[in-house]
Amino acid sequence: MAEVTIDWKGASGKIYRYWIVPMGTPLQAKPGNYIFSRQTAPGFWTPLYVGQTENLDIRFDNHHKAASIKRAGATHIHQHLSADDKARLAEETDLIRQWKPPCNG
């Protein structure tokens, strides 16, 4: 099965490549950024929440914004591995500034 990816552009103009997986798919136990999203048309996505974590393999059902994210219609998680704390925080901020996801507010 081919990996499905998407490039998200931040407010800075920087491009970040993310893997797309359906909600409920086990993620790697590695640090990185994630985007809860819903597909609006084939190949088009709406970011609903952007975050970062030291371990992507956490139970997203217990996410502090889980109810809001589900109400917004999230169907997929986009993930980008990054071990560097400062880089993850900068990426999260860059993407939130660009996309203004409704569940980050």
C-alpha cells in the first residue's frame, strides 16, 4: 500500500510533509506534529486542530479537545515526525497562524 502524504504550507512559507492516516490508526511512538482533519473533496483537507507531542502513539480518544474535534467532523490524522522540541513548536505555531484551525481556539 502506498503512503499517502500531503504538504502543508505554514504562514512563513515553509512546507511540511505529513502522512495521512484514518482516525484510529496506530501511530509511531515517536515525537512529532499532528493535524486532525477532514477531507472536503478528493485531495482537499480542512485542518481542524494542529498540535505537537513527544509521542505520537498516544490515545487520541483522550485528547483534551477530542469532543470538539469529533463535532467538527475529523476523519483523519496527518502526522509529521520531528525529534527537535523547538522545531515542533515552531512548526505548530507556523501552521496555526496560517490555517487558524477552529479547534485550536
